[in-house]
Amino acid sequence: MPFDGWLKSLPTDTPRHVRTDLEILRAHPFSFLGAQQVVNQIERLSAHLGSQPPLIRRAAISYSLYIRQLDAIQEMENGIRQSCARDCQRPPVGCCNSEHHVILSLSDILIARPTQNSLHLAHVLTTLQNREHAHSLEQGRLIRPGYCSHLTATGCTLRMFKSPRCIHYLCPQVEESMTAMHGDNAAPFLAAMHAIGSCVIHTLEDFTSAAVIEAAETLFPGKKSAGEH
């Protein structure tokens, strides 16, 4: 997994809030991550974002843990990423045909009029996106020109800081594959993903969805905390 190497590469701003951030953020469950993964991620991002206001810093860390859980869910055997590779109707680019990684576009801002906190969080997440993207390129990954600027020959340069638009999108082929595999049990997860994926960001609560994780816990009960292995 590329996460730990990238987290270690982040420069430290100040570690003075790490202990408090750990106490507050670890109070929430992260069902699809191992305990040490959670601790490492909070420690590194807290130290890196130390000068940010507490609300924004913790929102950014929480977002990263949420996205990493969805990444783990998508990586499951015979799951979403395998379905993308197997069933995509537009290989090899699929849905990565535009700049969907942008968290808040100008049109998003004009339509939704997001709060100042949401704008601040989007700026912090975009900066972290840029760092993750640059780190991926430093590892030798090559951009596939003509599509999303984060698409390489071996997939997206982003794992931990995909946009809400990217991480929640499921194409019809993936939805059909999940329904075929899980039957009616897949419906709550698909509905929750669609609801947050189509939501226009206005407040901090619009970046993530507890309903997505809850539905995934029901759909994949034996896969929780897979990161421990």
C-alpha cells in the first residue's frame, strides 16, 4: 500500500496538537482500518497540519480516514475495482475523462455558496491532493495525456485524497455487478454512495457520509478491520 510512504514524506509543521487530535479522533470507529494505521495517519497529518485551526485540521484528518476506508472497501476481493477493470465500457480510461478530482469548482461555489469552513477545508484538501499527486509522480508514474490530469498508465495518482465526486461515483456497470453479487443487500450501500456522490457541498458534513460506512459494515461484515492483516 502506498499510504505509509507518502505520509512519512510529509514535512512536520508542529506536533503540539498530535496527542489531542489522537484522543478526539480515535473516539470514532474506523471499521475498515487497522488500529495502527489509524494512529499513524492521525499522527502524521496532525503534525503536518499543526498550524491549521482545530476544526479544519481534524476535518481534514477525518476526511483522509474516511477516504482510506472507502479505498479499502473498493480493494476487496471481487469488489468494485475488479469490477471496474472487468466491466468498464470505456477502457482504459473509464470515468476518468475529466477533472473530477477538483473538490470545489467555480460552478460548485456559485451554485452551493459553501460556508467559509467548507471553502477552507477544500483548500487544505486540494493542497494535500497536490502533495499526494507529486509524490506519486516521484515514484515514476507517468501521466496518461488527454484525460484527467491525475490519471496515469497505472491508475490514479490519488488514493487518500480523492475528491468526494471521485470516491463516491459508481457507474451502472459496477452497480449491476454489485447487485448481481450481493442481491438486495447491495441496495443500501449503492443508495448511500449515490446520495453523497450527487450532493453539492455546502457544509463540512457534505464531504463524507456516515451512512456509506454503516451500509458497508452491513454489506461486508467479515471484512471490517482488514487493515490489521
